[in-house]
Amino acid sequence: MKLHLGSLLLGLCGLAVAAGVTLIAYDQPVPWNAVAIGAPATLVVVGLLGMFSSRRRT
């Protein structure tokens, strides 16, 4: 199974936007301290997935 990282990244961004819009729609504050930790952590995980999926199999 080959992982298409573009689709994965687009899906994660869509999920984050949907969560933010849902919070705003229900008049809840967006927890920016959680976003400040979660966004970089997500980028690191996606980067690691990309490195591992692009390794040559021997």
C-alpha cells in the first residue's frame, strides 16, 4: 500500500478547519495553546510518515 501524503495532508488540514469552524459556530473559544502544540506535532508526524513511506525496500 502506497500512502499518498498530499491526500493525507489535505485531509488533516480539512479536519482542522472543520474543528475550528465547529467551535466558532457554537461560540466556543478556539484553544490556541492546543493549536500551537498540535500543528507542529502534526507536521512532524506527517514528515516522518513521508520519510518512512519513501524508503527503498530491499
